[in-house]
Amino acid sequence: MLRFAPSPTGDMHIGNLRVAIFNYILSKQRNEELLIRIEDSDSARNIEGKDQEILQILDLFNIEYKDVIYQSANLRFHRALAIDLLQRKMAFNCFCSSDKLDNARELAKKERRAFRYDDSCTHLSASQSIDNPNPFTIRIQRAKNRVTFKDLIKGDMSFEPEDIDSFIIMRAQKLPTYNFACAVDDMLSDISLVIRGEDHLSNTPKQIHIRDSLGYEKRVEYAHLPIILNDDGKKMSKRDDASSVKWLLSEGFLPSAITNYLILIGNRCKEEIFELDDAIEWFDLNNISKSPAKFDIDMLRHINNQHLRAMQSIELSRYVGFADADIGELAKLFLDECSTTKELKLKIEAVFAPKVASEEFALSVEKIRQVLLDAPYFEEFDEFKKFVIDSTSIKGKQLFKSLRILLSNSEHGPELSDIYTHTKNYLKEIVK
RNA sequence: GGCUCCAUCAUCUAAUGGUUAGGAUUCAAGGUUUUCAUCCUUGCCAUAGGGGUUCGAAUCCCCUUGGAGUCACCA
């Protein structure tokens, strides 16, 4: 079983989507199920409806999964297992206040050393614990030995007990912390491989330590994907528009192109332009680069353009508000200057909008327009052109520029004859 | 600062001890186009630095430098 575990606290991030895609690919390759786990254990940060939004995006990107579970539904297991650890002295109650811990953290920072829990509550007697009326958290006992694991991308990893620390597993309100809930849930769902972002790398030894303490012996495999960086070389954040899947979609990028790009960057690929199903055939975690990759929107535009060119005309026409292969073909003519459906839609809308002509061509445009309002239908552009010349006596630059303005609302653009081929059935509407 | 990871053109990458260090994107120039773009052709641009090992190093080892992630009763 593999899992994708987003938290419903904001818009789906492209880094998250990439994690989902890779989990999906590996689940297909290994012939295992994919589980979606909504990590909603911090109810204060949850945003209503974000879980549904995430699932909709997964559908849109053709990521199939078996089940959706909510982390909060496992609360009784989190509590039961925390009690189990307490009873076996693998965990202890900690009465240290937030203030005290914050001060200790600050001091550690000032002294330029790492903050570690000072073990002041590690060995409290039963009565010391029971007689204390103050709120308390539950901490796990520090590991006895180094925690090691093999990451499928990064290689062998090793962490000292000192660096894993005796961290909090249950908060004062007796809700699990992320690491505890995550470790337990992965265990309960019998997860075999965890693919997640590199930002989780330092959580992994903690989660392994939790399961070790619980006596769970099955080894979970891990693959930590390098982060996607913005132009400044920092992790992409909410502040970067392009980090939001929703934003990319609204800008007119296709799910198939976004998928293509997210698989392509930081990876050694067999081909540059492909579909998700192709990638399932050859994708290999071993080919993922160990270093982070910068997000390059120019490259994404290029890939989006290629996907648009390969798209069925009728399907493309729907993206620009029609259901007609001719309009799809017309849109494809503009792919020489556009790369997103949003840009194409503007071009197509301009074709049907009232025409705006510069002073230089305004007279010719109007004269030709009047003629075309009552013109017969011409199958071929040459006949159409001849008709216009014969009826108006306009020629040369005035003729071509004016026709171009009438047919496309622009002085520049694709071949006039090509535009005509795909707009001749709409001519009356276009010059109206 | 501690821990962990990383290091080839501006960007994504190829070259798994022997290549004039290749491709794609970007950018620039020329050709083409009664238009701009496309397209075609060409060009610019990289092995972070220093030591080893070796007949031979982008590739293996060490040091330096640089970058990233992470260090919550968030996930």
C-alpha cells in the first residue's frame, strides 16, 4: 500500500501534486493500492472544503486511488498507542511549560548550539506525575541507538539519538502531533513505501523510532523527493503564484502538461514530451536527481504548447468555449504565438469580437466589411479574396491588412488562407 | 549555529575513468514569411576552487567554498 497524505490547510501545491503523481506511478508499477489520507489532526488550521478540492484535483490529473481516510478518524488508536508507550516506559509525561521550553530554545540559539529537551521530566516518579495539576504533554523516550534507513533516492541515511531527541507525541489537549499520527497511521494502513518531499527527511528517523518503540517490525521504504525551488533558489511557497495548482490551471496550463513537466524536472527521462501512462512504463526513482530543481515556467509553457498541438481539435475547441473541430484547428494556428488555453481563448474571442482598426486601415476595413455582410459563401480562400478585390478594388497592403483585421482582429497573425479555411462557416458572425 | 543532503551552460539535463563536454528551454543573429510569430540555419553559454589517485578525472578520494532542507504542543 502506498499513500498520499496532504493536509487540508491551503491550495494544493505543485510539490504536493508531484508527490501524488509519483506515488500513483509507483503504485501502478508495483501493482499496489494508493491510499489518500487527509491529515487533519490540527483542526485549527483546517480549511473547510480543501479536502474536496484536493480530491477534485487528483481526479482532474487522473490519479486513481483506492480509498480516502481522515487522520482524525484514527484518534482512538493514537491515544491507545500513546498509553501503551507510557505503560512500557517508552514515553513519559512532560510538565514543562511552553514558556520554559521557549526560553530554553532561545538560550540554545544564543549559545549557537542545537536545542534538545533537557530530560527534566524523564524520570518523574508516579506520585510526582499524578500530584501535578498542570497540563502535560507526552514525550517519547530518546532512542537507544542510531536510526538508519535506506532512502531510495538519497541512499543510506543515519541519525544519532541525540538529534532525534525525545520529542512530543501527544499535545496537552491529548491530540497527536504530526510525527506520531503519521507513524501510527502508516503502520495501521500497512504502508510499504512512502514517497514524500525532502522537507520530511528529518521527520523520518522520528517516525521510524516511534514504530520501533511500538514494536512494529515491518520496514517501511522511503523515497524523499528533492524540493522544487523558485527563481530565488528557495523552496516554492504560497507567495509564488506558480506553486498553486489552481493558479496554473487558471492560467491555462493543461493537467497533462503540468504532469509531464513535474515528472520531467530533476529527472532523467526517456523522452521530453509524454503522457502519464507513458511515464508509468519507464519511470524509475533511481533516475531522480539528488539535487533540487528550479521551477522554469518557460519550459512548462513549451511543454504545454506541445500538448496543445497534440490535442484533438474538438477537445481543444472546448477549452476556448466552442464544440467545433474547426475552431480547434483555428486555435492551433495561434499556437505559434500562444502556449496556454487562456491565451488561445483571448485570440478566439478577439476573432468574434467587434473589430478594432487603426486609422490607416479603418476605411478599407469598413468597406470590405459592408461587402462581406452580403457576400456569398466561398469554399476556397482564393475565390473569397478575388470576390473582395472585385467588389472593392482594394489591393496590396490595404487589402491584406484589412482582411487580417476583419478575420482575426489583429494586424499580425497566422496565414490568412489558413484562418479563412477554419472560419469561413462563421464569416457572417465574424464581420457582423 | 546543530543535523541531513546537494554541486555540469541562465534553466532542466546527457556523458556511469578516454567525447571538439551532447541535447532541450531561454536569449541573440541570419534566412523564410506582402504581416508578427512559427519554421530552418547559426551563434552565445558549463564541469565552483584547491589538492590528491591515475598513462588519463566532469566522473574516484580529501579539503575549501557555495547552495538547499530541517531544527513547534504546524503538517
